[in-house]
Amino acid sequence: MNRRVLLLEHGPKVALALVALVPMVTTPNFFTAGTLGTILALASIVGVLAAGQTFVLIGGGFDLSQGAMLALTAAVTAWLATALEVNPWLAAPLALAIGAVLGWVNGVCVAWIGTNPFVTTLSTMLIYRGAAFVFLAGQPIRAVDSFDALSRGPTLLGTMVPTRGFIFLGVAVIAWIILRQTLFGQYVYAVGGNPDAARLAGVRTKRIRAATFAASGLSAGLAAVLLLSWVRVAKPETGVGYELDSIAACVVGGVSLQGGSGSMLGAAVGCLLLQSLGTWITMSGFPDEYRSLVTGGVILVFAAVDAFARRHTRRS
């Protein structure tokens, strides 16, 4: 890819991100260790979800069920940790496995049955959310302290940064390596970009697409553990709207909703940028209602700039 194409594709987004950082730079005490550590910790859960969503979007899919998978996984994990007193070192892997299975169900419906990803995950969102309500009988499970260690962490520049923030960064790096440095990652891009050509080239497109949804479920399982370490309670309404936040992070980070394009690095940066904007709004004394207004506007502008850049890249 030549420099002109790179400039057309990424230049406008980088410039827009820099413009978005201007009000933060001019805000006193924003770029301090305490504020940046808080941003990293607050972004961790959505960031982990965005990692799974990146696989699905690049593979040509769409996952609206992440928040519901998180809720159901958190409910079962909290029950295991409190009612059965399962060791956290066993409960955490079980949470990952539960999430992966829930995601795989989405993948089977999309890849083998052939249902539309939007309709499929909208349906399973309702199913998983309903299952969480039934499992919990509408009542929360409180005092889930098995994963408290993830809310503690090292002290950097006088500020304690929760371990879940570093887990988010680790997940982002691992996801980037898988997508960019492995054969599976190449197949994900191929399936999302041109599934017919990928199939003719010998790629098992159905398995790859199903695996991307399993990765999304796996990220929901990990996010459930991180959330329990933070709030220490599992409720039926846990994670409502988180799937939209993860999609927003991917869009701001340049991951294409049409599939075949984007990166985990971009999604992680998008997540951190959105969380930074939210933190700036809070620090500036604006009402919480402004957060949705500003966030929605930023997402729309980034999506428009991305569409403009891709259109001109194709012409070049």
C-alpha cells in the first residue's frame, strides 16, 4: 500500500482524533497519572468487548448480543463463586468457556444455518438477557468478592491502576497478533472482504465466521469477570448497551462495518478516545446528558470521515 493510499485512508481519522484531543489538552489536570489511570480502568470492560467485536466485524458479521452474553455469564459465574464457592482460578476459565459457547451458538446460526447476523444476534440478545432474568429470578447476586484482586494493581506515578486495565491492554496486543501475524487472522480478513473468493481459495469460511463469533463470546466472558471484580454484583440488567459501546469503539477506530478492514489497534484507540471524551465531559462539569450527545456526534463524524476516506482510496 503506497503512501498516498495510506494518507487518504488514515490521514483524516488521525487529524480528527487530534482535534478531539484539543479540549482535553486545555483542561487542567486532565493529562495526569490519576486521570489517565482512571480512563484505562474505565475503558477496560468495553475495550475487551471491542476486541471480540473486532473479529466479528472484520469477518463480515455483527454482534448485538455481547451485553446479554456478559449478563448471563456474570450471573452464572457469580452463582458459582458464591453459592458453590468455586475457586476463582476455576470460575474465571469457566466464565470464558460459557461466553465462548454462547458466541459459538451465534456463529452456528450465522455460518451454517445462514441467518442474518443482525437478526441472529438481536434474537440471542433477547434470549440470553431473558435467560439471565430467569436464572437470577430477577434478583441480584451481591458480595461477589472472588475477583477483587483484579480491581487492585500496581502503583504508577503515585496512582493505583487496577489490573483489569492491564488485562485490556494485554488482550488488545494478543488480538492484534492473531489478526495480523497468524494464518487464522488472514482468513478472517479474507472471509470478511470477499467470502466467495476465500471459499474458492480453500478457506473454510463457515468455520472461520463461526470462530469470530466464538471470539466475541470469549471476550464477553472475560468482560463478565472484569465487571464482577469492579461492581461485585451480578444483575439481570448488567451490561445493557455495552454491545453498542463496543461497536462504537470499533467504528471510531476505523473498523469497517462492511467487513474485511480494520485493526485491533484502531479499536483499542477508539475505545480509549471515547472514554477520554466521557471523562473530559465529567471533569468539565457538563451534565451526563451531554455525554451521549457528544459521543453520538463523534461516532457519526468518524464514520462519515471513514466512508469519505475509503471512497477516495478506491478511486486512487
